[in-house]
Amino acid sequence: MNPPDAAAFLLHLRECPELMEAAAPHGQYLTGADYDQRLEDRHLCLRCGAGARNAFTAETDIGLRWLDLCNACSYEIRKVNTVSSGFYYGRLPS
């Protein structure tokens, strides 16, 4: 099964941010160590289900949320998410 269209996927996440796991409450910031730990925890890509290699956070009405993506989906999301992202890029594991 193919993953959903990248633009439609982003719109869906904006409408249903509860699909993403909570990262931090409003007003709390994450550190590089938080992103590193997220990657070490081995999550699945929210778009296609493959192993996530990138951890992002998204600003939503309900606080910061994790967006875990594989490399291919990260690339597709970056292509369509160029105007006003609201997504913060995490760190790739070394």
C-alpha cells in the first residue's frame, strides 16, 4: 500500500494533531537530547509505517507533537511544506 499524498497527509495532521504523540506542553521547549532520545526509541514513520529516521515536532493547538518520519517520507514532506511549516527538524542518528 502506498503512503498518502504528502500534502493531504499534512492537512490531515493539522486537522487531527492528536494522531501525533505529545512532545511537550505549551511553552516548553525541547533540547537536542530530546530529539536524540526520540530517535533512539525507534518509532515508526507516521506516514508509511517504515522505521523512522527523522524526528520532527509540530506546533499545534494542543501543544508540540512528535512527527516521526522515514527518510523517503521526510523528503516528500519537505517538498510540499515550504511556505509555512510549523515543523521543526530533529537530528538524524549518527
